[in-house]
Amino acid sequence: MKIKNIAILHPTLGYKGGAENLIIWTIKEWQKYNIKTIVYTARLRNDLINEIEQTFTNIKLNPFTLNKTANLILDSIADVDAVLIHNFPATIFWGKVYDIAKSKNITLPKSFWYCHEPSVRLYGSDECTYKKLQKTIDPIARYTMHLERYGISKVDKIFANSCRTQAHIKLVYNRESSVIYPCSPIDTIQSRNKNKKHFFYIGRIEKPKNIDIAIRCFKKFLDKSDDKSIKFFIAGKGRYENYIKSYIEKMDISNNVKMLGYITDEEKNNYIENAYALISIAEREPFGLNVIEAWAMNTTSIISKYCGAAEIVENNKNAISINVHDEKSIVDSMLHLVMDEAYRNSIYDNGLNMIESKKFSISVHAQTLLSNMDALL
């Protein structure tokens, strides 16, 4: 293996989302091979200061500090073998680093972008919203898109987290990319618990996550279910939190739908293990790591058929992919899981088979990413 030192540019490592967790899991796996990494981020992950090397870097869209930060990045990556870029606006900074290096006749290390999703704010989430946003007359938005596309043009190789994201990369940047699916750090079966009690959501509490649809469908499920004690737990924080709280009250379902806020990983695993299913129905999710985590916990997920994770769902045999706007199909899926034990056990076992195959283990993900980068050196 040629690569021994990797610099990672990620603006918000301190957020505890799927993209940030994937970076951390990957770094920890690389540490087993004595590969040194350092993360340049504007938001440090405070609970990992002693485990992962991080340095505060002002990767924020501030025109007064952009060049200064790009110069600092250039100075810092002089001796690394590869630079791995995650998430907007780190892509913009790479374009600035490239220009400064060129003006100083400095050869940059090979650069890679692991694309979780092109910026939704700039480019939308599908072809329709993309075309609409391209017509904007907002000069700041247009210039930001120019800077971001320029930064991407200077990246040596792009990785996409799904075929869905790969198609969006082609649409937005006219660049080819290789698909490397995300993974779970759990690559052994954690439980075969069959004593299911509730449904569960974990993630950001934001409008695109369609949590209000999930709550509405859960209420319809309860109306048809013989067991009126089943609960729906919602974990996470976000800008849509107050709306969801008021929506729960409006639907008069406070006894069954509970908001948990932030929870620990141990608590999360316990909730997943005891769930009939995770309900994660964001319509245009670039991937969705919860699907893989659910498999390892002997449960399943109800997801949008348009999200990236739907690509690894095998004819609804190991998870359930639905049309988010067909609420009857969501309700029927919940009823089927609760009322049909044979079906429930079959879909759980098929999910466990996916974990046993090791296709979505952190070791496979980290090795695949490393091998693809190494091949370009």
C-alpha cells in the first residue's frame, strides 16, 4: 500500500450525522493499517479528541477568510499522500488551494471527493429541482455554484455513495464517479431478539425527512391495530422539532409518539433491536445508513424507493421500500410486520444474511476506498 498519510477536508465533523460517522469509522479502520489521518474541519468532534487527530480549519463560506484558509490548507498538506474531500463547501476550498498551488509552482497530492450528495441548496435533489435552481438570478448563488464546480473540476477522482448520487454527480458536474457504498461499523450479528415493541426513527428532525408523514401513517396503523399500546419513538434534533411536537399534539397521539432528543449509541442500538422497523422515509435521501444498522440488530427498515439505500433492497425481501406519498402502502407495511410473524422473521433473517455477507462492513468500505485511492498514486 502506497498511501500512509491522508488529509481529510470536512467542514462539520462535529455533527453526528451519517456522513460524519462514516468518516470516523473509516479513520478508525485505517488506523489498524498504521495510516495516519488528520481532519481539517470547522466543527471539531469533541468526544473523539484523543482518538482522531483534528485541527480547526475555517472551512466556511466567508469571502474575507477563504484565501487565508486555503493557504493554511495548502501549507498543511505538503507531505500527505492523498487528500480526501467530504461535503460542501470543502469542495470550494479545494479550487482555491489548487489555484494558489499553481501560482507557487507547488505539486499537490492526489485529491479525491467522497460525494454523499451534491449540495441540495445549490443543485436540488433531483433533475426537476436542479433545472429550477439553475435558472436563479441570485448572483451569490450563481457565483457559489461557479466556485464549487471549479473546485470539483480540480479533483482527481470522485466516489459516490450510491448510484442515485452517481447520476446526480453526472448531471451537476458532468463528471464520472465510482460507487462505493457506505457501511455499518457493526459487521457481526448483535441480536436475534424477536420481542418487538415499537417503531423507531433516528436522524435530523428536518422537513425533508417526512417525519410528519410517518406520524400520520402510524396513527392510521394504530387505528387498525389490535394492540393500541405500540409506540413510535423519534430520536434526534433539528429545525423542524417544534413543528413535529405540535403536530403530535394536533394528531392527539402524544401517548404513543415520543420524542427522545439526542440519545447515546447504546440507547440507539437498544431502540433498533426492539423495533418492528425503522421508519426512515425521506424521499430523496442520498443513502441511509440506518438500513444497514437495522440489519445488524435483527430488524428492518421502511424507506423511500427513491433513496440510495433502496438500491441494496432485494425485492423487499430484506427491507421495505415504498412510495412515500402512498400512505396506504406505509400503513399496510407496518400492519404486515406486526401481524405476520412468519413474514417478520423472514425479512429479519434476510437482513442478517446481508450482514453475514460482509458486503457492507466497515472493513470492506475502508479497504475499497483505500485501494481506489492507492491505484491513482
